[in-house]
Amino acid sequence: MAVVTNTEYGALPAVQITAADGSQATVSLFGAHLLSWKTGDGKERLFVSAQTPLDGSKAIRGGVPVIFPQFNVRGPGLRHGFARVSTWRLTGSGGDGGQSFLEFGLNQNDLAPEHAQAWPHAFELTLRFTLHGDALDAQFTVHNSGAQAFPFGLALHTYYDVGQLAATSISGLQHMRCTDHHNETLTQEHPALHFTEKLDRLYQSTPTLTLNTANATLRLEQQGFDNWVVWNPGQDDARALVDLADDEYLRFVCIEPACADQRPLAAGAKWTGKHRIAAD
């Protein structure tokens, strides 16, 4: 039987769920932000910067920021959108049969006035995190509850705790086309992607990936999204980030299921994306 408790993470109201097998997730209502995911062995799988504000004053650096309704600056609005800086509602929780879940919702009535004015659409977002064994599922649904179509982009901007960046690689991307931070298109030739400097790539395909670190292996799958985004700021860019210690870039990589380009959603329609992370 799952145990669900209200707690705080820093100064942020949060909800924690602990499954019968000991796996655990902690999610803040600010951003429906998954801040911690521990598998049944007690191992933390996500990275959160020691320098990020945890008071709701700005977006959180680490965990799983929820990006909506635009990815980065690929749209006319706030960079990475308003979902990660809005307060969501806990809409469901529980668990049996080896699965435990937390579900969160956000709609236009939950937004700060400046966000509602800048993006004047009726919508309902639903984000469900499910624990089962050594795996975590995230299901993200966008419902256009209004009378007019709207465009949107999104991502689950997941920060993985890799311990040692130099010992980290990603397999599954060989022969995949991508765009890098210079906006140049290239094809990955090598079987494994390693991190030796800043890396920011948007892949146009969504194969199953394997994240290999010094002490763990994670299998990453997605459905419904358009892209994988792989990012690490490297030394120079990390120094410019005030919410990241200079050497913390050596501890994480971001691997994100995304719909980077804006896509239309018709009135009354729904879009759903699924993401599974499984520890071997």
C-alpha cells in the first residue's frame, strides 16, 4: 500500500509518495516538479542543484521541470513557458498492485494574471507520475478545453544524477540526425555519446536510449513526443548560471522527451505523451 504525505522541499509545499517496495517520489506543487525519485534500493536518480532557489521565486534547477506551452524560445511567450513556475493542484494519488501514483492538474484558472493574459487559451494539463518497481512512468496530457485551436510545445526537462560526467555515455543515438547549439545539422556517427564539453542537441528521432553512468544504467523510452533533447552546459556556461555551482555540471546530464516545435491542438482535442525510466 502506498503512503502519501504532505511535506516541504525547501520552502515549497510538496507531496511525497512511498511505495510498498520502498521506492519514493517527491513532487512540489510549484511546477508539478518532480524533485526526487529514489528506487527501492534508496538510490537517488535525479539531480537538483544545491544553489537553486526553493521558494517559488524562480524555476527550479534540477529534477524534472515541466515545459509548456513552448520549448526554450521556440514561440512568442515566456522562455520554456509558464507551467514550471505555476502552482498545480494535486488531483489524485494512491496505489496498489505494485503501482503507486501522484497526479497533478493545471488549467487557465490556476495561472498568474500575467501568464493568463499572455496565453489566453482554455486548457487542462494532467501530469501523472507512477512508481512501479525500479521504474518511473510520466504521462503528460494536454487538453484543449476551449473553442479555438492553439499551438504548443513541451518537454520533461529531466536532470539525471550521473555522479561523474567523464564516466557517462548515452547509447541508442547512432545514425540519428540532430541539431546542435550552433544550429548546425549533423548525424551522430559513434555508437555512444560522451560528454567532453558543452553539449546541446535536439534529435529528430525518439529511439529507446540507455544512460550509462559509473554506478548505474537507466533505460529511457518515450511515446507521443517528437524529440530527444540532450544537454549539459559545460564548464564555461555553468559558471554563468547563478543557480548552479561552478562544478555541478560534472554531476548531471539532461535527457528530455520533447515536442520542441510548436504543434496545433484543435478545440476539444487531447495530446498525450508517455515517458518511462527504468533502472537495470
